[in-house]
Amino acid sequence: MLKQDTKTWTIRELMKVSIRLLENKGFEEARLTVELLLAHALRCQRIQLYTNFDRPLTHEEIREFRKILERRLNREPLQYIIGAAGFMGLQFRVDGRVLIPRPETETLVEQVMLLCNNAHKAKPLSILEIGSGSGNVAVSLAKYVKRVHVTGIDVSPDAVEVGELNAKVHEVDDRVAFKLLDVFEPIDQILLRRFDLLVSNPPYVSRDEWEQLELEVRKYEPRTATTDGRDGYVFFRRIFEIAPYVLADSGSVAVEVGHDQAETVMGMMIDAGFFHPYIVPDLQNIPRVVIGFCHSLTRNPGPVN
């Protein structure tokens, strides 16, 4: 760690020493991490670090930077430390109450946007998101597709609170609503209306895979937002069970899946009576999103045992 002494540090010197420290500890993207942490500590833009390279830092500024650098050295995710994560070109408020948005989930949002653009309906489209988390999916859809209304449900009161905050920050809270609801309970509350699309990035990490995840995830991110504690397919089964009861006829379902789950999930869709299912890869060419369509039903399914 950086020693506390009477030395006068400039931005240049502090960045150089800190980058080397992170590199020696095996951290990837050490320079970017230091830039973001130092800009956060100094309450400035990253570019200002380079335009003020030789500015001496106060002892208070160094103490603040040392404190948050130590958090990162303890493997706390960078996004939680600075309180923000980028997604779909937007900045979302995040903390330890919600899962950090991942780049691969942008593929899910992009595919739902395509489904919306291809829908030939005069009225606004309604979207149900199961497991809304930070609100990054719901808010992005409302931000980029003007004729949608998104309802996000989550079992976590904290997630609902963070989602509502992000909807307000991005000024879409008139078209995005978050509700506290467990998808494994009877879905009477959802059935107050029919939706055109259902989207979900559910917890799809299996119990065994969870133990192999990096420390940042296991120690800091919400476990229930990451793993179903079983085989990784619990939420997909429930989503495909309730979809015909919450969607309008020929409504579409789009789900994000793990790196080796796509074929199995598509098979589950087919077995559940969905039609025209297909798989979309992410930018790493990993099968990431499974989409299908279903006919609506009127009987309300109860909870899953």
C-alpha cells in the first residue's frame, strides 16, 4: 500500500506508483482503474488528471485515494467503489445491493429493441422484465425505444429502490415502473395487464459454478442475483411456465443465458410450446440470448413448489 508520509505527491507520481502496485498484484486494466479511482477521489473528470499532471495533492486527497485504492486491493468491484457502471452508453448508479451490469447484457437489450421496432402496433408496447436489478435493462429500453412502457419486477426491495433511482436519473420514470414481486409466487398482480414482450437476465449460474466465480463476484455481488442455488435453469423453467399467461397472443420472450446454456434453454422453450425460437450470440460470439414466441393462455399458474 502507499505509505503515509510527509512526501508531496503529484498526480503523475501517484498514478505511476498506484498503477505499478495494481499490476504487481495481478489486476487487469490497472491504468484505467487508477484513473477512475483518482478522478473519483478528486471529484474531477479523467481528462483533468492529464491536464493537471504536476499538481501537488493535499494530504486529505491522498488519504481519500488511499482509502478507495485499498478497497479495490481487497477485490471490491470498481463499480461499487465509484458508485456507477456504464451500460448501453448510459451511466447507472450501482452499489452492493444490485448486480453490476455486464457488457454481454447489451446484446439482450439490442435484441429487444429490434423486436420492438419490428412490432407493427399502433399503441405503445408493454414490456415485462423479470429480475430488474439496477434497472439497466428497463431504463435502457425506455430511453432508446420511445413507444414502450416497461414494468420491472424484483424480489429485492433494495433493487426496486435502485431501479427507481436510475429511472429518475435518466428521466424515464414516467414510462418505467418497478414492483416488488417474487416471480415464484402466484402471478395475479402481473395479470392486471397483458404484455407484448417479456425480457429477463435471470440468475443462471449453477450452485457448482458459483464456487468457481472470481472473488469480486462471490464476496461482493448479491448471490441471489447471480445463482439460483441449483442447476442454473430454475428461473428459465418458471419464465416459460408463466409467459403464456402474462403475454398477449404471439408475445415474445427474450432471455440472457450462460455460455453453455443456449441449446438447452431453446429446447426448454420448444418443450413449453414456444414457436420460432432462435439464438443470438454476443460480441464475443458466445450464444447469449434465446428468443421465442408463445400463444397466450387464460388460466393463472400458481407458485412453483
